[in-house]
Amino acid sequence: MSGTSFRFGAEHSYPLTHAGPDPRLTESLVNSVATLLVRYGYLRLATVDDWAALESALAAFLYNPKEQ
């Protein structure tokens, strides 16, 4: 899938093509997103499972192909 394609008449840039581990998807990135969510009124991540779920959600948004 290309980095930019049309879906429902609008361009999008995600998901990214994924050829292996991405050094940008770090604990620091997950922590920054978690901090931002708290600023918007969401609950703090309380357990290791919460952190893993957020990291998985970010990876899914960034890299998983959209349904066809």
C-alpha cells in the first residue's frame, strides 16, 4: 500500500508501510501519548497491561493495513 492513497475521496497517510522494527516507536513515545491523554481528561495508565494496550493501539494505527 502506498503512503498516500484515496479512501472515501480523501487522502490519508496512514497506515505506514512496515518493513520491520521501527526505532521511533519507543517507550518515550508511548509515555508522551499517555501524558497527552491524561491532559485531555483520560485516566492515567495504571498497569503494565495498560501500557501494552496503548503501545499495541499505536502500532495498529501506524502500521496495520486498513480493511478493504
